[in-house]
Amino acid sequence: MEQPEMMSEETGCCTRSAQLKSTVGLVAALLGILLALLAGWPLLCNQWSSYNMQRQQRELAQGHARRADAAQENGETALAVTAMSFATRAQAVDPAMERRAVVLQLRQGAEQPGSIAGNRLLELSYLLRWAEEEELGEPWLRLTLRANLLGAQGKQLEAIAALREAVQQNAGNVLPLFLLAELLRAAERFDEAESTLQRLLVVEPRHEGARLALGSIHLRAKKPEEAERVLRPLLEGQPSALAQGLLGIALSLQKKHDEALPLLQRSLSLDPQQAEVARQLGTAALALKRIGEALRGFEAAYRLQATPENLFNLGRVQRLAGKPAEALESLQLFLQARPDHAVAQRELAGALEELGRKDQALGVYRGLSRALARVEGGEELRREVEGRIAVLGAQLTPTAPPPEPPEPPGRKGGR
């Protein structure tokens, strides 16, 4: 009676063994498939990545082509050519990297408005159109670049409006604020520029460009004390030539010549092309009776900016430096432009005296005296001129010959 049970157990054991073998085989097959998939996965990924890249490149090229067609329809041929050049190279670039590069170029164009000209203007105009269509970069950045492009095309009012909108988009960013102030200064809207710069300095108190611009506005408004207050913090660290020059001018205008002179000297050594700094250097040196330094300053000022004022200062200091012939030439040239300048006529007469041409000097003094008699004021100059007329008149009046001695008594009436 126990034998069937034993057969049943053997049958069950065989069945379980077969199932196990089947399961192992299935697992092995699945593992083989998985290994095959793993082995081919990089290739599959590469193929998918390649397909996806090609699709993005096609979309990028189609976008450029579409913008080129739109530009052509609007009669913007040069812009259409630029768009097609981007379409042509789209097949060889990574679209994601290309878009990142566009944002960087937008920022560069926004930060460097002075570099926008020629082909660069055309390229940035197209990049801005692309960025606006696809919303690349922040709105304030696109508006700032738009303002710079408008400014480069001479559309100042539109540029100002665009920058005002950029400021509203991002009130904490100093770039559109500074560019707005510079455009307002260029448009001679100095009150608006001043308030914009003050607003900027609240956001970033150490902004050098803003302090230089605000200092220039104060100097133009003949407020050297205000200019000094704004510019003095720039002396910390390594001040630029312009910072030292503007502060030196502000100090010189306040007659703080001892402090102004070294600043003006350093500024001019760093940047010798600053005419106003050279002129103020001459003024400060002259006030300190450093005639040689004053002469070099006024020579540089006139070389850089040949104005009548600089020519007069040069002639006056040439005379003080003991160069009457050069002073005479400079003053004569100045008086061709300003023939009624009384002080220049006095300096001219003085140079003639020093050259020994006293009769000509006397003629200049007499003409100047007659001119001064017809105008109010100038009494001190007139007294000086009258004094020189008296001195020269006495020197040039011929002395009367001495009387002949009387004849001896014995000779009167003959022998």
C-alpha cells in the first residue's frame, strides 16, 4: 500500500525539477536579452542623441530661414543676409550652446555700447530679433541692448525710452541706469542725468563711472565743491587718470592749488591727451608761481585744444618765463581773434618793451588808454597803462640841446 505514495513523490520531484530548469532557462534568456540591450545601449543612445541633435539643428535653421524671409519681405536685405548666414551654419552647431552664446553676446552688446558699429551693429540687430522671438535672456537685458542699437543709429529719444523701460523691468540693476544717465548727458538733459546718477549711487555707492559722470555735471554747473564731494572717494585704491584729473580741476577752481597740482600732474602723466587737465595744471602752477610748470601746462593745453583762451594763457606765461618774442607772436595771434581784449593788449605792449621796441609799445599803450576811457570800470588797468605811458614818454622825448656858450667879450663885433 505504500508504493504508490513513493511514485507520487518521485513524480512531484521530477515536475519541480523541470519547472526549475524552465525557470532557469527563462532567466538565462532574459539575462541574455538584457546583456544584449546593455551592450547595444550606448549605440542606441548615440543614435537617439544624433537624431535629436539633427532635429534641433533643422528647427534652428528653419527659424533663421523664416526670419530671413520676413526681413526680405520688409526690405531689410542686409538683415536677411545675416539671418541666412546663421541658417547655413546651424547644421554644424549645438543649438543649446548657440542660444547660450546669443545671451552672452546680448550682454556684451548691452555693456559695451561704444563697440556697436558696422557689421557688429547688423549682427546684434539680428541676434536681438532672434532673442525677442524666442525670449532668450532677461527682458531688461534685451531692452538695454535695443536702446544701445537705437543710440548707435542716432535715435536718442527712442533709446532713452527703451532704457527707462529696462530700469522699470529691473530697478536694482545699475547697467541700464548708467546708460540712461549717459544718454541724458549726451542730450544735455543734465538735471535728469543728475537725478538718475544719484539714484544709481544709492544702489551701488562705489560705481566709478557714475561718480565721474556726476562730478563732470557738477563742474559744468560751476559747482566745484559738489564735484569734490562726489569725486574724492575715488582716490581710494588706484584712481584712474580721469578721476584724478576731475578732482584736480574741482580743487583748482576752489583755489586749493597745493592739493590740486599733484593730482593734475599724475592725471596728465597717465593720459597726456586731456586738454582741460593741462589747462588747469597751468593755472594751478601759475598761482603757485611755478612758471616753468605753468608754461608746460599751457603749451600742452594749446597743442591739444587750440582755443583763443589757451593761446592767451600761453602768451601771458611765455612772457613771465622770459620769452618775449614767443609771447609777442602768441599775443598777436590771439588779438586777431579778440582785438578788443584789454589785458592781452597790455601784455603785448609789455612784450614789445622787453624786446626794446619802446615806440611801438607806447603806441599800443596809448590806443589802449583811449579804449579804456570809453568803457566803465577797469580803473586799475587804466592807471597802470597811464603809468607806462608816462615812463615811456619820458624815455622817448628827445632832450633839448644845451645852449651855446656866450662869446668872449673881445670877439663881439669883430676884431
